[in-house]
Amino acid sequence: MIVYKTNKDGYLQYCHDKLKSSPEYSSKTDSDLNNTCDDLFRKYFIIIILITGLHFVISSYFAIIVAAYADTFRSHHDDEFSSRYYLTREQNQPYKI
């Protein structure tokens, strides 16, 4: 089993460094920067989870549509595929209907 885990500490350090170098956040304390980075991490993590869930729902819906179409196609064309040839008792030869 493969377990994926996020590198939250690495992300927070990267975010902290990036925010510290920007003029808008340069005057903030480390605690404020950590809170800002933590909020950003939560927001983007939730967005990624939502996108993944939406992708799963859309692909499942698409698979259901394709399966329904294939079943409809097969049921409408069963006569053509399965009963095209019959054998006669006399000749034991196939004949086309």
C-alpha cells in the first residue's frame, strides 16, 4: 500500500521565506507569517481535495454514460449479431435471414 503524505513543514518554511521577502509582509512577525502560511496551506489543500473529488464524480458519471450507451447499443443490435444465421434441419447449412 502506498501512503502519500504532505510535506507541511517544508511548505510552511518555503511560504515563510517567500512572504518574508515580499514587501507587503516584511514587517510582520514570525507568528503572523506562520498563521498566514497555515491558512494558505489549509485553503489550497481543501481546493486540491475538492478538485480531486470533482474529477472522481465527473469520471464516474462519464463511465456510467458510456456503459449505458454500450448496453443500449448492444440491446438494439442483438438481433443483427446473434440471430443472423440459422441452421436448417434438412441441409444442416446456415442460411441468412
